[in-house]
Amino acid sequence: MKTHKPVHGAKPAPRSRVFLVDDHPMMRAGLAGLIQSQPDLEVVGEASDAPSALQGIMAARPDLVLTDLTLPGRSGLELIKDLQAQRPEVPILVLSMHDELVYAERVLRAGGRGYVMKESGGERLMAAIREVLSGRVSVSPRMASVLLDSLSGPRSRTGTSPIAKLSDREFEVFQRIGQGLPPREIAAELGISLKTVDVHRANLKSKLSLAHMSDLVRHAVQWVNGQKAG
């Protein structure tokens, strides 16, 4: 009687390595659990802010970084720019509560490879992670349509929000004005001079067609509160 040796299956493919950056421990724990449950993905590190994220990413050498935009101190947008300078081969996917129509284009311009809103759910996030890992850019159909529109010519820009036209640095100053930070604290947090903050404030007033600095503060506070409510 013929005996058969057990047939061993092929070795499982190595999992893609994901590094998480979010300042909320419960959010990181939830994301880690979701990612670890996937047969092709694993979490190889976590961080709660941009400086520790940079250090951890250099050590862990992940295949993908999944980051929030709202981080203490240096923002997720600044983290993307730092990583582009130091580890440009590592793709970055943003997972954020903020409206993609305001932030996604900035993320892509900074070097990110995709944008997912937190309200989209786990299935959409897993699809986005795999899209970015395969070398594609991942945004929602709505955002893809907006981005294609923006390439079709100047006509498409007529309905763009004035806030979307701000430079990244102006946008960061605008956000901090809306958070109630005085100019000296904005300068310290962004690592720029007080004079530079004043220049940005003047540019913001002009670009947003506001008559007085108090109008700028009120407008910024309303915008920041609207983002929180959304």
C-alpha cells in the first residue's frame, strides 16, 4: 500500500508592515486590532506625535504610514513633508476626521498617497491601504472628481473656497488663529518669527477679503468650530 508524505503548502506571503500615527490611544488600539486581523497586514509601530513618529518610522522601516492630520505640535501635514525629505520611498495614507474637500489636495501636494475620512469605516480604510501599497493613489470618488476638475482649466477654480487657495503655511496660521492662539504662541509652535506670523496674518486678511484683524479672528474661530462640529 502506497503511503503519501504530507504535502506542505507554500510559505505564506509576508505581511505588509504598517506604522500608525494618532494622538488618541483608543483610536490607535482600534486601528491596530483591525489591521492585525487582516491576513496580509501587520502593525509594526505606533506614535502619538510627529517627532516620535519620525524616530519610530526610521527604526521600524514600515511599508506604509497611516497618520492623522491633527497631532500635538507639528501637524500631520508637516510629518508628511518631513518623511518625504527623509524617507520618500515610504507611502503615506492620511486617516482624518476633517473634510477631504479642504485637506486632501494639500495632503497629496505634500507627498501623501491617499486620504480617508474616519467616518468612511473599516472596509474603506482597508481598501485604501491596499491601494496605496500597490502604488496607486487612494481618494474617494467625490474627491477624485474634484481633483480631475482642478486639472481641466481655470474655469474649475471659480467656485473654490478662498481657504482652499491659502498656502500650507498660511493655512496652518489660520487654523491656530481659530484655535485662539496669540501671535507669539503661533510663532513658537510653528518655529517661525513673530514678524513672519504678522506677514501671514496680513496675507490672510487680504486673501479672505476681510477688512480688520478682528474679522480674521472671528472668521477663523467660526471655521475651526465648524470643522469640529463636522
